[in-house]
Amino acid sequence: MIKQSSSKIEEMERKGYSYNSNDFAEYQLRTQYVLFPVVMPPSALSKLAHLEVELPMVFKIKNVEKNRCTHSGVIEFIAEEGKIFMPYWMMENLLLDVGEIATVSNVALPPGTYAKFEPQSLDFLEIANPKAVLEKSLRSFSCLSQGDLIALHYNNRVYNVKILETKPKDAVKIIECDLQVEFSEPHGFQRETETPKLVDPPQIVSEPSEGNVFKAKYRPETKHQKKQRLLEAAQAKVGNKPISMKKPVVLKKGVNHITALVEQKKAKLVMIAHDVDPIEIVVWLPALCRKFGVPYCIVKGKARLGSLVHLKTATALAVTDVHEEDKDAFSKLVQAINAKFTEKWNEYRKTWGGEVMGQKSRDAAAKLQKLKALERSAKTRKLKAVA
């Protein structure tokens, strides 16, 4: 039989009323896996009814031996006396086993304004709208505690998510509040450290070095470089020295500028990002290049293009001229791009891209294929047995 703990809890003061939380029940635990707040015995409600308790009720649950605590609301007061029911993930946070003692005390938590979560599995990246899934799951919670590991149910799967940070305090209530949520990168996630390239070498050029031929030489001037160049020109003018006014050869940026260069047939190569906004640009700009006979290519990632012109992102870039020593490499690059894009436009236009099924449909199709394979193997065994 489970016995109640007789340990004292410190006195709490709320709204000018003082009371000893030892008046509350202290319980041992038995696990029951549900995604709801805890279930407490009726005696706890009768004791709380005589106190000035803020509604909805929020409780601090502590494992005194392991010095671990969390916070939770209560869904019902129907548990057996001396016992409390809680989700399995909450027991894991408290490092509690079945039959161990926990202390429960009523607390007042401030409304939450911010919470940051860290998914514990890379599978979480497969969810198309994680904020919507989190919002739906948090309807079952009344409060959040920093450092807790909570379980989110979605599409017949359970995703563990760690609460990295909460504001304004380490524990907040999330009922009737404007809570801003944010996700960090999943645990174990590593970003690719690949350096940006002009084009994808395996698909377009034979040597990666040719794809990078414009990376260093043809970047536009920075503000510091422009200031230094103008200063040197001014000093040369004051000293009656010859000034080189040769136009610099750099990559051109900006959709309007590139459109004008294509229409004037001044552009020798146009590079377009695949993830532009609006997406219609990736259809319209190639059509314009084909109309005026300008080579073009689709580059993966507008951030990669932006890095070539000192910007975070760039929709498109254009090459209008190259240095004499780079003309051979540029000619080979244009030939490879024409073979990959311009010359195959009609072929691509006549080929359907096909539909991409969602995760549920892919799982259902894989399950159906597995069942068909089992049926075929069963029929084969029957035929062999008859023979």
C-alpha cells in the first residue's frame, strides 16, 4: 500500500495570503501514459477550496530526492487517495519510477510571452508545418517548464521536443496568453559547409574550377573598396597623374537591370535562382533569355547567388564581359550550359514533371507494395507445395 510523505514544504505567499503547502497532499506516483495534465485525489480539491487559489490551478511537482521539478495543471480530482497520475514523459523529466514519492504544491506562474523548442530527432524536419502541430499539441498543456522534454503526437508518431527557453521566467503558464514560439535546429543537425558555387559542377561543367572562375574576380566593389578607389583617383587628379577610367568588369544584379541587359543583348550569361519570390520569375526570365538568344542557367539557392555580390540573396545575376584570360573557360562554361538548358528547352517542355505524393500517401503506397509482395510470396509457396 502506498503511504503519503510527511516531509514539509516551504511556506508560500500569494496575493497577501500565507499558507503552508503541507496542507496539500503529497503523493507517490503510478504511471499512466496520457497527454493531459495530472490527475489528483479529491482530498486535494477540498483543501484547495479553503485557500485563495488562482484559477486555473497550476502545481509544482518535485522529486525531492533527485532535486528535479516541473509544473502542470490538473484535469480532474478523481485519483485514489495518496496517488497521482501523470504522463510518462513527465515522469521521465522528474526521474521518477513507479512507487516513488513526489511533492505537489500550488504555485502562481506568470503568463508566457516566448518559448523556444529543440526537436530531439531529425525526423521532425519532415513535418510541413511544425508550428501548427505544436500549437495543436500545446492545447493540452497549461504551463511550460524550461528544460522539460515534452511529447508531441502527429500523424500516428510521437516527437520528443525539449523546452530550451521560456520568458519571462523559467516556468510560465500558457492559458489565455500571446505566446511567441520558435524552433531551434533539431538535436544532431549539422548544416552543410559547402562554399557557394556559380553553377552545379556535376551537372553543368566538367571541372569545378570552371564554375568558380568568376567568384573572386567579378564581384562588385564593396563600399570600402569604392571609397579607396575614388580617393586614389582624387589624389592622382591633384598630382596631375594619369587616371585609369576603365569600366570595371563585374557581375550585374537586379531583375530590372538584368531584363534591360537581356533585351539589349548585352548579357552573355544569366544565372537565375530556383527559389525566387515570386516563383513566376524562374519561368518568365528563362523565356525572355530564349527569345533574345542569351544563355541562362538555373542555380540552386538564391543565397548562393547573393554571396557572389555581397548580398544575403539575389534573384538573378548576369555576366556582360570577362577578362581576356578567362574567355576560354567562359566559352566552355557557356557551351555546357547551353547543352544543359537552352538546347533542351523543347524536350523539357514536352515532359511532365509528375506529382510528388505527401508523406501519408508514400507510407500507404509502401504498405500496399509490402502486402502485394507478401501475397506473391504466399502464392509462390502454394504453387511449389502443389508441384
